[in-house]
Amino acid sequence: MPLGELSLRFNMLFHILLFLGSVGYAAFTVDPLQIENEELPHTEAIGDLETFQNRTRTNFEHLERLRNRSTYVARSCKEIRDRYGDEEDGLYYLTTANGMGYQTFCDMTTAGGGWTLVASVHENSVYGRCTVGDRWSSQQGNNADLPDGDGNWSNRNVFGTAEGATSDDFKNPGYYDIAAEDMSVWHVPNNFPLEHWSLAAILRYHTNNRFLRLYGGNLFQLFKQYPVRYNTGSCSNRGPAIPIVYDHGDRVTTTMLYGPNSRNEFEPGFITFRAINYERAAMAICSGVKPTGCNTEHYCVGGGGYFDPRQCGDFPSFDWDRLGHSQGWSASKEMTEAAVLLFYR
């Protein structure tokens, strides 16, 4: 082979080897910054796993503590707080005087705590008039032959669940079993989860004068004395009006929750029982107000089974303006779309 050709081939081989060497170096040489960047997802994954494990462990501990509440023996949330020292809001187990067990929500923080949820009034549809779901008035239509309607204000029927109290009507055995002194009322927007009830409430208040001692210790006994049914008397024939202490809200905000015309017909700062309207229909509770007029269907809840046909329901005429009649009577959207939670202590 001529010397020139041999030199050319040697030179080509040299450049090939040089190229391969540079590639190999690049392939096996790693930038430290690249290592750091590639390890970051792995580090995050380890951190996420540790966080998950910690949360899982904490949840099991929390669940165990909640499950231990089933060992408590008490008829009310106040007894649990006094006897066991538990001061956390949430679901607890109670037992009636005859041994029936049930679960309900306890408010362990408001005004000293110990408040037992016994019922909720939830309007599933303001478009219905004493139809299915109107358990606190009548599910059997507007019927003069059934003046008590479903009668749930003064019977031992129970329904619903504590956790679903803002999504449907609720009533537990504590409603008639607990001997209480005072009441607390929360207005909580529909469908809110239990753990957010207190913060979400548009209105919260309680009584502090032990008025229930005068009426048998609970609403079951009170409404035995003041039946919620069509009344032959005048609208002045009302039940007791009890002053309240506000926990969230005040007289002004209470007033603004109702319609402009209704505001001229009540005094805020009270809870009133068994109110009668012009048509002689009975409403069970006027929340936050004491009627001074007779159009109570626009600002009182629950009732018997016989109303003016345009008024019948758990929130009788909270949507009056929608019907095309005289305007200014409808309650606010916030009030109409909130469940009324009833507590004892």
C-alpha cells in the first residue's frame, strides 16, 4: 500500500477513535446538577409517602378515639361533657331512659358546650305544598280532616340521620327523652358537611333562662301544651316567646333574613312557639323573632296539616313573592335554603 494512502487511512482511524472517545466521555460523565434534578422527584415521592403514612396513622388514632365514644353512658351531650370531660364537637352516642341507643351531634363549645342536636327542619322544596318531605307539617296534603298533619312536633316518631341533618329532616329520640333547660338554634346552609356547620351557619343563638323547665323539659312536652294544629282562636293565641342570646348574628342581621313586609310584623331577639296566622293555621317555631302581626307564615317554620292552600309546608310561605301575589313577603334566599337545627341543654 502506498505510504500516502496508509497515512490517510491512519488519520481517518484516529479521528474516528477521537469521536468515539468524546461520545463515551459524554455518556459516562454526569453533571452534578443533573443528578440533583433527577433525584428531586424521588425525594418528593419519599416525602409524600411519609406524609401519607403520618396521616394514615393519625386518622387511625382519631378513628379509635371516636369509636371509644360508643362506650360513654349518657342521655345528653351535657352529661358526656360533665362526666367524661370530652370537649370536642362531633358525633357521639347517647342512650335513652329505656336503653335505646342512637347517634347525634354534640356542640361542646358554644356557651359552655353540652348542646345535643335533637332535630332539624329542612325544606326539600319550597315548590311543594304539604307534599312528600314536609315531615314537620304534613306529607298528606292540605287537609282539614288532619289538622295536626304528620304530628311530629308532639309524637315519638324519629327519622333521618345526624350527619344528614342539613340535607333532610331529622329527629332523634332525644327530642322527647332528654329533660333539658335551654335551647340552641342554628341556621345552616343546606347540604353543608357536619364539620363545617358552626362556621357556615348564617344565624346561631341560644336561650339562657331555663325556660324548658316550665314546659316539661323539651319540645315534645311543650307542644303537648300548645298543639300545632289549625286553631279556632285568634292570631294572638300564641305560645311562649323566649328571649335569646346571639352566638353568631344579631337583631339587625336576623331582621334582614326575612322579607321587607315581614320586618314590620315581628320583634327580633326571641324564639316563639305555636304562632297562629290570619287564616288560623298554626306554625311551630318563629326562629329569632316574636310576632307582632299575623302573617306568620312568612317567617315561622313547621306547622299542622291545614293551611291556606298557598301556604302549606315546612317553610309555609317563605317564597310568597314567586307566586305572583303581593310582593315583599318572601324570606331571603339564605334563610329559605338553610336547615334549622334544634339543640337542647
